[in-house]
Amino acid sequence: MTSHESLLSANAPSHHVGVEIEDDSSGVPHITIERPDSVLSGYSSEPLDSQLWDQLSLYSDTSSTYPARRRPSFSSSPPSSPPLMSVAESPPDYITTVAQPTVPIKYTFATTSYSTMTVVAHLDNDDTRDKYHISISMNCFMPLNHVTTIRRGGTGYGELVAQFEMGISDDPSTILIGNKEYLLKNLLNKRIGSRHAGLWFWNPRRSTKQLLWDCRKTPFVCKPFPSANPKDDANTLATFIPARHGVPGLVIALSQPQVPELTVTPLGQSYFDDLLISLLVIERRRLTPGKATVLKQLFN
């Protein structure tokens, strides 16, 4: 073998590549060329013995590969349930209802942010939790319209009581009470007097709780309508002292609180939703500056 043939033999891959010469009977040499296997033929689709996956070993012995906290558990027994609480260990019953007040309760409108306030009882009452949450937002399509939202509790996530929209718009003012929407003009109207000092009638279509707000003098007085005796103070549902007044020349006592104050009688507690809704709408209209003829052209 020549040095060149030795070099070829040394560099040959493990699969045999070469030329074999055979003589046939006629003396003509017959050449057989063994072609090398393709590159891919050197890689079998079957895994080697050392590469065979022992599926059971992945679960039976993982201490050398995974820490103990990552070992999968295949326990066939169900997880143990906590012991049942005995009757003796049951928690006590809690009273979640508030007793009906037997005396008039004073509430204030406390500002909580630039656009929210809450209705909360005075500190001298037994229940000083926030009763209502009131927020003001703007109608993005009509920035001159403002939306007032009333919810139960002290946050903006409580049950919706009512929502009304008022402002400068061609569309009429609307109010949403529960899941029904009404035109505001069909629920509230002024009977007598001026806008600043008038007699306002609240007539919710969904119930018989009709109210009559007398805003001709301070404090404002609200009574049910129709009332057996309008002059009888026993029929009073609520009184309201505003922080500001829009009545020119009206004298207000120096003892007027710095924040609006609403006093609700025991009889008026069942009317509270309507008292608050109607009062907010009345104050919105009463405190709007300008003459009535001009306001009717601008405001809805």
C-alpha cells in the first residue's frame, strides 16, 4: 500500500468507502464501487441504547436531578380535609340591621374629594357610618353636562340609588332611578314662588312617596303629599339648612352650620332615598345663577 492509499485509509470514516476489483472468467476486471452512506444515514432515527428514555426513572429517582421541593407527588390518597366545626365552636350571630331611629337624626354632607361627598350622621348618633356616597362627573360628549351619581354606603362601589344628568344641552334632563329612566321634568316641578324661594313638588312615578319641599324660608321643610294637615309639624319628614342661600335679602341665623345639614325624622327614614334625590335636584336648580327666562333657554 502506498503512502497515499494509507492516508486515504486512515482518514476514511467508520462506514466503509472503497473500490473492489474482481476478475471474471473472461479476464476483464470488474469494478465494484461502494458508495459512502449519505450524511443522514449516519444518524439513525432510533435512539441509542444510552439515550433511551426510562420513563419510570423520571418519577422513581429524581434526587440527582431535581431538588426535593420539586419532586412530583403521586400519592393516591386524597388530601385530608380540615376537621368539621362543632356546634360549640360555631361563630356567634351578628346583628347587621340597624334599628329604626326614634328621634330625628342630623346628617351632614362631608366633602371627601373635589368631586365626591358623603352623607353621614353626626357623631352623637349611634350609627355614624356613611349612608350615601355622591359623586359628580362630566359628560365627555357634552362637557357642559354634569352627571350626579348617588350610591349607598361610603364608597363609589355601593348599590346605585339614582343618577341624573343636568346642564347646558338640547337634550332634556333625565334621571335614572333603579333600572328605569325618566324625564326629570315629569318628576319634579315648582308649584309656587320663585326658583330661589319656591314650593317644589316631587312625584316619583314608581311609588306613592310624593314630597312637597317648602324652600321659601330656612330651614327648608319637606312633608308628604298629600298631607292630612300641612301645618302639623308631626307630618314633617325632613328639614334642610343649606350652607349657602340664593335668596336675595333672606336673613339666615348666625348659628347656620358651615356645611349643609339635613335632619330626617323617624317618619322620614323610609323616604330617605326620595328625600335625598329630590333635594339634590332642587339645590342644583335653585343655586344656578341667572334669570329664569334665560336659564330655560340654556339649561335642560
